[in-house]
Amino acid sequence: MKNINNEILAILRHYWKLGRNAVDAARILREVEGHDAISDSTAQNWNNKFKEDHTNLQEEPHPGRPSAVDNEILCQRIEANSATSTRQLSQELGSSRWTIRRHLHQFGKTSKRCREVLH
């Protein structure tokens, strides 16, 4: 499920308490909040959670594959020497260059070093 606004979930829970259909509640919410406020399937999934007495509107974190790179160590290495290449970082941290690039991209880091052009 995509991350949705807690206010929309509270309204959806209110409609559920009134006995409204999830699809009808989602339609009403889209009319008021905009066409991308909540989908029918998301409303139905939340209605099922409400039926199971799950009234907490916060989504639980989804378990996933653990990260292959420790972000703190990567940040320390980049702060110590910002000119370090992804190849060198991958060898030091034991991960692929593409994984290092993806993590650096998540930090907002981009490659700003230009290659030397021999004339």
C-alpha cells in the first residue's frame, strides 16, 4: 500500500464505523480530496484491517531485505574524502559499485568529477 495521509485514514475509519462500503467511502474521498487521494483497493485493505480491530492509523514498517551497505560508514567515508570513487568504496565496504551508487544517490550525492581528457 502506498503511504497515505492520516487524515484520509481517519475519515475512512469514520465511514467504516458508520457502516459505509469501502468503495463508496473512497469515491466520496476522491470527490473531496482529489482523484489520487485513495484507491478502491487501498480503502478495502484498510477496511479489512479495521474489521480485524486494527484501529491504529500508522502503517507498520514492511520487513524487507537488509541493506548490504551500512549508511553511516558510507557517509563517514564520503565526508572524509568526497573524491573517493565508487569502485574504491565498493572494495572497502565489500559491496557492488551499483549498490554504492544507489545509496549515494539516496543521499543526494552525484558525481561531479570530470574525467581528464588527453589531447
